[in-house]
Amino acid sequence: MELKGQVAFVTGGTRGIGKAIAEGLARRGVNVAIAGRSLDTVNEIAASFTSFGVKSLGIKLDVSNAEEVGKAFENIIKEFNRIDILINNAGITKDGILLRMKEEDWDAVLNTNLKGVFLCSKAAIREMLAHRYGRIVNITSVAAFMGNPGQANYSAAKAGIVGLTKTLAKEYASKGITVNAVAPGFISTAMTDVLSEAVKEEMKKFIPLGRFGTVEDVANAVLFLASPDSAYITGQVIHVNGGMYM
């Protein structure tokens, strides 16, 4: 996967899956901008990528805010003069069964998890059109396909990403821009670390491979879709879930 010298932007790039993706890109010689809610954190993590011999940039960003997204892409173009890869990974959860879910919790999750993908993709595609090349990879979830009790907002947002992915793939394929998605299943992150061992073991019964995935498992799929090697793949969802959903 020859990626050296390209420029990538990873939202939600300060921890978990997003951080693993950003580091994987940097290790392959990609200049990386990462976004997160804490300026100190994004700057610290971005600075660590320079050890791979690449340029990096940290951006404090609320992906649901159109003005902030516009400024973020202005800074990326100012720093790197182009963008080749966009990874839409930023996401939040505000769980609760439907009758107890507050309207503001629905709005917050849809705004970050779905509207954020819309805003960042729109800004990135504007720049990618100038070079007639681009790779957009959106992080959806197994919850988009199976549903998950207590996550009506999250599942709806992640399902929306699938529809948006397929539509953008059709709209911009002729311009050299591919748009795909990766749908993780149960992945070992800070979110799953809080679960009891009994709950984890019960969840693993539904996974044919018998284990939770790692952030690297997800990152490897994303890196392939972000590379020139995936040139004939667009509008697709790659499931990284150990066989839990087929």
C-alpha cells in the first residue's frame, strides 16, 4: 500500500480506533492531521507522529459545527496544500432506551455521528476535485445493521452513514474519488474495558472467531481502503466483526 507523501485527515483521532488509524497512516509515510475536542491532546498526539518522518497537525474541532469544519480544512490546505484521504471517525454515544431518550441526546448523536460526516466529506471533496483523486473512509458500526437496544440514536446515525457512503460513491466515482465504509463489531477500547468479564464472555459467544477485535484490526481495513490498492472499490462496507454479522 504505497501511501508515502499523501495527506490525510482523521476525525476523532486522539484515541481508540481513530488514533490507531492515524498512527498507521503516519507509519506509512502519510502526513496526518487529526481532530479532537481537546487542543492539548490533539497537539500532543500529532507531535508524536513526527517520529515517523512525516508532517502532522492537531486541530481542535467539533465536527457538527460547519464553521469549525470550514476553518479546519482551511488550516489543512494551508499546512499541506492538499488532502488525499479523509477518515470520518468522530463519534459519541448517549445511550438510553427510546422512551427514556432525551431529544437533546438524539440530536447530539445524530449531529456528531452523521452530520459531521456530511460536513467533513463536503469540505474534503471540494479539495479532492482539484486533483481528481481522493479516498474517503467512513466508520460506521455493526449496530447499523443489527440494531442495539439502548442505542436508537447511535444505530440510526451509523445506518445513515451507510446510505451517505453509497450516495457519495455514486456522485464522485467519475472524479477519481472513492467512498467506502468500515463497520466494526465489538472492539477492545476504553468503551468495552468498563464491561465486566462475565458480560464480555457472554458477548464473545456471538462472535465466531471467539474474541473482541483490536483497534489494529479495524485500522488495517481502513488503511487498505485509503490506499491506491483499493482503486476499484467504492460504495462498499467492510465488516470487521469476527463473523458476528455476515
